[in-house]
Amino acid sequence: MNAAKFACFVVTSIALGLGSGTAVLAQGATASLKVDPHYHVTVFAQSGSGYSAPDSIAVLHHHVFVGYGNNIAPDGTDGKSSNIVEYTLSGEVVHVYTVVGHNDGLKVNPITHELWAMQNEDASPNLVIINPVTHAQTVYTFGPTPHGGGYDDIVFLNGAAYFSASNPANNPNTAPAIVKATFSGGMIDVSPFMEANVQATDVVTGQSLTLNLQDPDSMTLDPNGNILLDSQADAELLLVRHPGKPSQSVLQIPLTSPFGSAQADDTLFVPNSDGFILVSDTPANVVYVIHKGAFAPGSAYTAAVGGTTGFVGRLDLEWGQLTPIVTGLQSPHGMGFVSTGEEDDDKGDSGHSCDAHE
């Protein structure tokens, strides 16, 4: 391993032993994690003075950005603020941004290299676009949302931005689950992209069904440019194939795990073999690193809770099975991938790297 490659791997943390073990965190805290022997877990960062509850993770140009929701109201009614903390790859704080509202979605625009932070996933959403070079922030607001809730996550595809329509007000939900954004001055207009009651095919049974998505949440792109949406409380993923084309269709992927059905948060697709996964354990106030000797490019990992067990699992999209690789987390949420290979790929929303970006 050359010096540059080694530097990209270095994370200031306290290592866990392989297999079952206990991580000794800073300030005397402890967390019991069970780790598959093929993986190795370390601590990347913890909540600091003034910010807590880490959630979404984004990676850009050797820096990691973590959104801290600070346990404030997810509908923005308390008027409080979240923080976006910028770190080096060694876990040192570079800059702390403050955004009004509860941050949930956090992505890097692959064209402009700006950071997009979405606030208030339950109601009254706003979007803050951050220039990571000048630290300038531009705030955008929305009109009344068609589904009655807020917006959560973001994907970029073919030069357009799409938002997940979270916390719908109605059951059955006949409003959009994914919307497409159009900017008009300081406002964002949205148009329906995928309805919450769309026809879908169950990947396990092959049967056609009408969806009723009650909790659209995180989104990402798979290696083929399809949109993967999580409907968290429904314990399922939705794969939007050929998005935006006349042949657009939806696959429903019910999630199962050794703990029963699983409510997922973030999913990521590994862009190449060399690198590491970042995952936030929100109530534990810790961001972990998951190492492996080599990842299989294109493999998928999901942060989830099954029963009362928080875990990160390897995802089988064909059957919806999650095979845990790290268990004992409280409630894992955000995920990101840092590529450390000689050739880093820019994979849009599906991958992160030391030299590339979302």
C-alpha cells in the first residue's frame, strides 16, 4: 500500500476486535457490537459540543459531511437548527454549518459539487445548498406539499433532482412518493414522478400489486441508474427501473432478516473493491467505519432495525434478505462509502470516493 493510499485509510478511532467484541468509545462510553469476522469496525466520529444525533452522510474531495439533527422537531415547529459537520478522513472537524430546521437528507450534487441539505421531513420543508469552498448557503422553500408532509432524501439523475415525499398525511396514500424539483427564484416547485399507489411487481412472488407507501424515506441510485426508494415503516424497498422513460416500472422488495421483517434506512451500493463504509448510529451519537479486505463492486449494504436490533446488513435485492455484518447498533441511519483505490469512480448517488464525489 503506497503512502497516499494509506493516508486515505487512516481513521482516528479505537478498533474493535474481529468477531464479537466491545468498542471502547471516547469519554468512557461503551457499545457492544457483534461483527462478522470478515469485517472490522472502528469509530470515525462522535457528537461534539453543541451537535448530536448524526444521520445522513455525504463524501466530497477527501472530506466527509455528517448531518446532525440535534434531536429537534422534524417538522420545524420548534424553530431550532441542525448542524452539518465537515470532517477530514481522519475524523478531524474542518467546519460546522448551521441550518434552520431538522436536517435529514444530505447529498452532493455531482455537477456543481455543492452540498444539498434537506430539512423538516415531516412538514414545512426547506432546502439549503451549501458551497463547500466559500461556505456560502442559499435557502430554498417549498409551497404546500401535495402529500401533506415534508421531503426527506435526494437523488440526482440526468441533470435533475428528485425528492422523496415523506410523512404522507393520508392512508391510503394517493399522492406522489417521489417528486421532481424545478427551481423558481427562492422557491422550489415539484411535479409528481412516482405515485405512492403505483402498480408494482413483488420480486419474491412475481405478483402485481397496488402500493400504498406510508413512509417514503431514503433514496439512492443503483449501479444501473435505477432509483432505490426505502419505505421505512412499510419494511420494503422500491426499485424504480428505467426512471423517467416510457418503460418506467417499479419492483417491490419486502425486507426480511434473522430478526424478522426489517425497517431500513440508508442503502448504498459499493462502487469498487477498495474503501470503507461509514454508518451513523443516531441515538448512540457515533459514526462508525466498516472495513473489509476487499468489497465486491456493486454489492449493496443497508442500515436497518429488525425488532429491537439495529444492524448493518448485506442486501440481496433478489429476495429482500438482509444478512447482518454488524449488530448491536441502537438505530443506524445514514451511510456513505469512501473509495481508496488507485482508480476512483464517480458513481453519482451510489458511490463516494476520496477523489470523487456523489
